Amino acid sequence: MDFISKGFHHSTHVSSNAARTLAFYRDILGFRLVKKTVNFDLPDTYHLYFGDDKGSPGTLLTFFEWPNSPRGSWGVGGIHHVALGTKDYDTQLKWKRWLTDHGVPVSGPYDRGYFTSIYFADPDGQILEIATEGPGFDIDEPMNALGRDLMTPPESRLPAGRDEAKIAATTYPEPVDALTGDMTLEGIHHITGHTDDLSAAGEFYERALGLKLVKKSFNQDAPEILHYFWANYDGERILPGSDMTLFGAPKNGRKSREGVGQTHHIAFRADDEEQLSAWREHLLQQEIDVTEIRDRSYFKSIYFRSPDGLLVEIASDTPGFAIDEPVATLGQGLKLPDWLEANRSEIVTQLRPLS
Ligand SMILES: [Fe+2]
Ligand SMILES: [Fe+2]
């Protein structure tokens, strides 16, 4: 098999309050709660999984509830934001109107060239983006030669050239009364972190995960900082949902800190356990320290770290969320692995109510 990642499986985040997280991701962002379970390592706290109707890999955001944890912070070795896909500029403006009408402050829409972006935060401060599908990375270099040259964004996309008042005032002209089908989020569009060594990080994403450098540019909000993008790219197309991006922080820049409002880890896909096992052998051959295969009930997983310390997982698409409840009722019951079932009543009394 070729060791080229098919993109993101999920990202996992830290919540201080599972009930509030549920209300935000389900009621405001329109995710489905596809699994209600506990953190297998801390069974008196929730682990909630959100995704599309079926809980498809690539649409999943998961949350540990750590009620007593201090706030985390972004920085080197951590994730700055997770971007979710939307069809086009029109649906993006609907999202802006919907979010602001629900009291969620939104910045943007910003023209990033390759897509347009709005930004907001979840109730714990996790930074989220909603990004349009296009126009794509081939607007400033040919599709068969992405990532070769350093691209300088035009002045109009940089802080000095932007009309911030006009951007802030840009929104959908009418109230959005309910989430409509065209607004359904398309899963993880890209994930952006910080590194203080772009070449070491790039080598890692290329060597370990088979991703290719598809854009070298600058952070368009802080143009003194480099911004590089990797993806599953074959010279003809970029696979949606495979775009890992990194800001180049200064050497010895602020390290990320684990905690509430931060991304705990990111996970890439493997088809099944057999592929996962092959990935594990591949990583070992690359002299990357990787865990044994762990059973996460809904997928099997291996874990390793990027050179700057980010926790990275590869998770199998199988067996999926329908293994212990029907697709029609995903997320309704509290699901426990067999080895915790014996303690169900004790676990249930310790969990805080979800609504
Ligand atoms: Fe995970
Ligand atoms: Fe982004």
C-alpha cells in the first residue's frame, strides 16, 4: 500500500462543560451527537462525539469533559483552529448571520485567496473557522506545480489593505430562521497549528503521512509569519479534508498548553485495522515512536507525536458508530465498553446531567 493519508478522521478537544458543548455543536452548528460515552481513561467524565448523520470519518469533532482543568492556550506544538467546510460564499454569509443572531461573535468574511473564511469560538474558546470549498490552491500557481514558490498575498488581503469596517458589516441580508440544508457543514476543511520549525514539521507530514506541500505563503493576518499548507495531492487534485496547515512561529516561541478550549489531538484516517497495522509498521520504519494499536470501540487507533510535540493519531474507519446502537438512534443512550458496563450505575451517578 502507499502511505498517503486520506485526510482527517477527527479532532478531539477539551470542554469544561459537556452540556454547554452539546448545546453549541448540536443546536448552533447543526452537528449530530453520534456517540455519548465516557473517557475510557477517566470514566466519570464524558466523551462526546459529534459528526454528520452517520458519524462519517472526516466530519467528527470529539470532546473530553474536563470540568476542573485550567484553560489551555494555542502555541507551538498545538492547534490554533479547526476549519469546517461550507459550499460557497452565500452559505458562509448565512452562517455568519445565524451565528451572530445567536450571540456568537464572528470575524470575517476574509478573502484568503484559496478560500474565504469566517472565525468564531466555541463556549470554551476553541477557535473555529468556516471556510468555502473554493476557489482553491491553483489561483496563483498551476495545479501541477503547487507549493514550489513562496506566494506573497496581494495587499488587498493583508491587514493594511483591508477595509475592516466593511468586512465586519458584511453579512447575509435577511435573518436566517433555521439551519437550512445548504448550510450543512461539510466536515473538516483544514486544521491549522503552530510550529517553530517548518522544515522539520514539513518533513514529518511528508514522511510519516505522505502529505505534500501545496502552498507556501504568509499568515494573512500577521504577514511576518510564514504559513505552509500540506495535503493529499497527486499533481492533479487535492483531496478534500486532507489539508494540514502550519504557521511558522519564531524559534522558542510560546508552547501550546493542554486544557479547556484547546485541541487535544488530531486524527488521520486508515480504512481498517489491517491498514492501521501497516501504517504502524511504516511509522516504525521511519523511526517514529508509535503506540500499540488501541481499541477505541468505534475505531482502532495508534498515536505518535510530531517533532514539535503535537499528538497525532491514525484511526480506522471501521467498525464505526453503529456497532453498539442503530444509526437511527445514534447518540441517544450512554454507551460504555464491556469492561465498564459492570460499573454503569456508579458511572451514571458521577456524570453531570447533559441537559
Ligand atoms: Fe482521537
Ligand atoms: Fe484556517
